[in-house]
Amino acid sequence: MRYALILITALLLGGCVQKTTYTELTPNFAGVNTFNKSVEIHASGVAMQETGFYDEFEKAIGESIQRSNLFTQIATNGSDVTLNAFLVRVSMPIMALSFDATVEVAWTLKQNGQVIYRRSFTTSSSQVRVSFAAADRAKSAINAAIKENIALALTDISRQKL
């Protein structure tokens, strides 16, 4: 019964929510080091109902890297390093006035096929918006938590010696 209620709510309110764009997920951060290397970015993870979400997630990571000059170039293949972001879990209440979303993202950086960095970050965000659509508040909370997660991970990577 609970899952039927979730499905009906998602179907009724799903049309009210616009797609996530990479600008909603892109943080500004100040890195410690910059690396004279090209990077290839891959984002994946748990099933998200929104199509194209992981493309926007990748774009947000890339935009953050470019803004900070963390790596000199973003490549589509043949890069010096590969950055993988895997969305491990997303949790939030089903119905509430405020939505507290928690996300966990596992980050891996590989060079020459070897893992040189691996870390997982869990971030949270609480969103209280003047919006009727619960799905809109939930999306906003998830996006804010992911944005914070990107900032934490890239800041931590910038502290490394690559």
C-alpha cells in the first residue's frame, strides 16, 4: 500500500517538477592544488526517476573543475586521470513540510588503471520552499545535497598530491 501511494504521488506531482540542470548542481569551491592533467568524468549510481540526471551530474562536476582550474582539461577519452562519481544512496521523507534529503556519493580517481583516490561523502540538505509540489521540494533538497557533495569531494581531491 505504501509503495502504491508513493507511485500515485509521484505520477500526480511529477509533471509539476522541471528537469534538473547542471547549474543547479554546480558548486563554487576553492581548491588547494591544481593539476596539470586531463580528466575524464563519469557519473552513475542508483536509479533516478529523472531521465538525463546523470548527464547533468557529470556536467556539474566538469563545470566545477573548469571554474576552479582543478585539472587543465576535461577529456572524453584518453585522459590522464578518470574521475568516477557513484550516487550510492538518496534518502528523504515521503511527505513533510520541509524535506531533509541525504545523499551519499562514492568518488574514485584512477590513473593508468590504478585507483589513486577513493572516498565517500554523505551530505544533507533541508529545503523549505513556498511550493505546493512536494516533489519540487524533494528535488531541491536532493540537488542541494549533491551540490555540497561535489564541493566536498573536489576540495578533498585538490588536497591530494597527484
